[in-house]
Amino acid sequence: MIVQLRICVPGELSGVVLESCAGEVGVAEVAVDKGASVMPAGDVVEVLLARESVEGLVEKLHALDVQKLGSIAITMPDLVLSDRADRAEAEAPGEGADAVIWDEVSRQSGEDSRLTWSYLTFLVLATQLAAIGIVTDSTIAIVGAMAVGPEFGPLAALAVALVRRQRRLGRDAALALGIGFPAAMLAAALTAWLSVPLGLFPADTLDRGTAVEFIYHPGPYSLIVAVLAGTAGMLSVISRRSTTLVGVFISVTTVPAAGFVAVALVLGEYQKAAGSALQLFLNLAGIVVSGVGVLLFYRLVTKRLSPEAALRLRRKAGRQQR
């Protein structure tokens, strides 16, 4: 997998940037356009390299404060025809599918974790679908609610925030979960409260449903499934395999548990509400814990730029600027 970097950098810093790019294993091409950048004034460096080598080069660029003085744009061409690029991929250690670009993971998680109107709407709709599936004993509606629910984004962001110690990302994720789920449950409870006097479902409907018993009967497998699903979800985020997330969504009982809590409280089934609340907590916690575990593993096995190497780069850049 070949990645393209477009680096905008002040002219006095381009020399050390070019040296860093050319010296990275897995780099296929390096090109520079002197004075091409108008705002900010400087040079534009374009690099073609294997995905496995991106994180190492980006760490060097961060050590040079390129992201503050200019910019780093990362794109992935659909097709690259180059024998040199093929050799670069072969020389780069590891596999592209296993390579982690930490800035990419943080940015993607951050975009999916914000408390937006679209996020809140999807969560409310998913919880409503789950509530309808619960009162009608419809497994199809419950599975549909799982697929619609957007809660994995903030959960993944929370895991990234804990591993990378990004307080703002963690705060945004916690806000999305802390406001989103109560709002969605309140909307589902209101709908259920209005539906009972209208005769849309009987007051003892929770005693009749057999397809929904798993929601308020949490057990060891509830946590196990959440951990497995969270692991698969985080791996899909790292490897950019979004299709896998659909399987993650319909594996965990988060939205159905939230919907069940709302309906059970309206109907006075407090014991079942407590059971489904525990189910919700186990699933949320399991996803976050497994996500943290995956990220810590990748952080352990990924080669990182040492503080000494970063200091040498800064000193070299300082000499060139003088």
C-alpha cells in the first residue's frame, strides 16, 4: 500500500526535511518544488512511500515542528504504477495493513466522537427502533437498531484518548456518550409512555417477549462478546476496513439495552431495567477496554522515534535555519 505525503515547509527547513525523507526506509520518491508555497512562504515536498514507513517519517516531521510551521497532508492514491514503489514496499518492514498512522487514528476517532445533531439523531432513531423491537418482540428491529447506532465512534475515541492522553478527544467522546444515551433513552421512554394509553402494546409486554430476554440477562458472554467486538472494531479503524464495523455494530447490545431500560422503567419493571442497565455498562466498558488493549499492543510493537533522535533532528534544523 503506497501513501503520498505533501509537506509544506519553510525554505530554511526544507533541507533537513528532504534529508529525513530520503533517509527513511520504504521511501520510493521524493520531489521538491522550491518556493511553490505562497501561504506560508516556503517549499512543497512530495513523498511517495510505503504505508509501513509513514509513521516513522511523520514522527520525524513532528520533531521538526513541521505541523506548526507548515502542514503535512497524507493521501492514498488508488493506483500507483512504479517499480520503485514496488521495491519500496518490499523493503519496508511489516505489512501495510498492520501499520498504524497515529495521527490518522486520532483524527478519524475525533471526527466520529463529536456531539453533533446527526450523531444525536442517529442514536435517538436507533434507540427508538430498539424500543419498538422490544415491545413487538422483533429480533429484526433490534438488529436494525444495532446497525443504525453510531456509538462505536465515541467509544473508539475514548480508547484513543486514554492511550494517547488526549484530554480534549476524551472530553468530546465522554460528552457524546454522556449526553447522547440519556437523551435517546428519554425520547424512547416518552414514546413508550404515550404508546401505552393508545393501546399500541400491552403493559405486560415485557413478560411475553422471548426474543429480548438476552438484553436484561447479562452474563459472562456479554462482556466477552463486547471485548471481541471492540477488538474487531479497533482493528478495522486501524486498517481502514470500514465494512467490518457493520459486524461490530450488530454484535454488541448497547442501543438495545438503552432502549430496554427506557421501556422497562415506564412499565415499572425495575429489576429488568437494572439488568439491561448492567448489560449496557458491560458492553460499553468491554469495547473501551479492548480498544485500549489493541492500541497499547500496536504502540508496543511499533518502532518509535527516540527522544535522542528527535533532539538531533531539532539541532540539525536549528543549524540550517541559522
